[in-house]
Amino acid sequence: MSDKFPLTVLNEEYGESAYHPLIQPIHSAITTLAEELATPAFETTIIMSGNLTASVDRRGKEKDFSPERLGGQVAGKTFPVDPTDYSRVDVILDAGMMAPDPDGLQQGMFVHLLAHELGHAVIGRQRTTCGDAPTAQRNDPSGMAGVYGLEVVDEWRCDRLADIVLGGMVTAEVVDGEPVPARYGYLVPDSGQAELRQILDQAVHPAWPELVWSYRVGQTDLASMWEKLQEQTKQVFVCLAHAEAKALGAGQPSPLSQVAGHLGADLYLSPAWSRIMQVVEPQPILSHHSEFHTHQNEVFRVCQSAIAHMWACLGITRRPTDDGQVYLDVTEPME
Ligand SMILES: [Zn+2]
């Protein structure tokens, strides 16, 4: 075990399992990469939890934590012990959801999950040691678009990274019975597109323009409408990032391109996503420490403009006031 990246494994409401022998090799793959990227040292505690909510609550890191999300459930959670430096990180995995006697598929999904969470640890450590992270006022659409965009791109990066770790540890049979490095998209084919279509129907169109209209006709107040739209934007783009990264890793067509024609995709998600990916895809999946700050600023800026433009299509724009505040303008959404 590395001195620079020590690892502790804890079981909470959970016993030793067939997954445990996989933990150290996954951690080792990620920290080898972290070392190559000149990531400063950090300590990891991996908690195999039989009760995710209880394990998260016990650490007091997230108020009213619930694993439910648009498009599914959270299976793991990565928290810095001190959010300002990520020198110690807790990775909590929902072991209660995992099959007690895993087959190859379930082991592969575990590798992907843990590698993904450890990717967050590396990114968090890089981010908090490379200079000031961009911040924003909650009522400023452009700034918040950048902040959410960074979170969304982190999810994409962690999935891409997890696929590489998975391929290094597990093989899959795709064509002619020849074993090839596994990818999430081989293990769980076509998951992204169906999920994305469901989210578009359920949460994006007509839901987003209707939400804006509900404010315009006085059925909801500005703050509630704006909070809800921001939260949903983040969750929808996180689902999109997972779907796109998994398909890309497996050489499958983009799930977003396959839902073309859905107004939620055509008006809102596709224009924003394609602009963001034009900046993200040419960058390394994880940046070297010396380049992290520059790459992050490039991503922040493109997300600012791409997501703020999407909100503008929904009728929401910002106007600075004379006293240095931001005023939200709400006009008719494009639908
Ligand atoms: Zn994640």
C-alpha cells in the first residue's frame, strides 16, 4: 500500500464479502494514476455500508440525505473530511444494494462504482490544491451555470475513468466470443437511452416551460421556481453525463443523439451539451495537477455560457442592478 495514498476499509452494518478483495486493486489503479498526475497525498477510508443513509448521516456531511435521484438511486457517496483540502476522504458504498454472491456482471459494476467514487476523490484533491475554484452567487444564473457545469463534467470524467479501470481488471465477450477489456456499456447495454427518454418526458419537456409559466401566471413565486429549475437542471445534466460517458466508453452511439426530435433534447439539452463537450473532450479525462486550474476555468466558462443560454431559452436571464446585485428577468419560454 502506498504511503502517499493510504487506504482503510471499514464495514458498517455489513460483513466481509466477495467484493472486498477487489477494493485494494481498484484503489491501487486510481492512486497510480493520481501519482502520475502529481496529485498531492490524500488518505482514503472506504466504508462498505449495509445502510447508506445511516452511514452518510453518521458523518453529518449532508443534511436530509436521500439516495433518490432523478433517473435512479445513488449507490456511492464521496465526502472530504475537510472540504477545503480533501486530504482525507470518506467513500461510502451502498453494499446493501449489492448481490451477496456476485457474478461477473455484478463484480464489474462494483469495480466501476468504486473507481468512479475514487475519481471524485482525485478531482477533489486536485481542485482544492490548484488555486481558487470558481464560485457564484445563488441568484446569478450565469455563475450557477458554471458551478453546476463543473459538477456535471466531474460525473462524466469519473465514469470515463471508471471504464478504464474496469477494462484493466475485467474482460467481456463482445464479438465472436473474443475477450476484450470490459466497459460499463458492454455490461449494461442501452441503459442510457431509455433512462434519458424517461427523464426528458418526466422532468424536462413540457415540465420546464410549464414551471416558468407557473411563475408568470402567479402560481409559484420566483425563488421557488428558480430553485427548482436549478436543482432539476443539475440532476438532468448529471443523468445525461452518465449516459453519454458510458455509451462513449463502449463505442456506442450517443444516447442524446438517439432522442433527437424530443423537444426537451432539441431545445434545451443538446445545444448546451454539445458546446460543453467541445471543450471537455479534447482535455484529458483527468488533468495533470499543473493543468487542472486552466482546464477547470475553460470548462467553467463554457458551462456558464452554455447552460445560462439554455435558461435564457426558458425565458430566464440576469440583469445586474445599480447596487451590484443581480436581478432575474423572466420572459416567455421557448417551447
Ligand atoms: Zn459521481
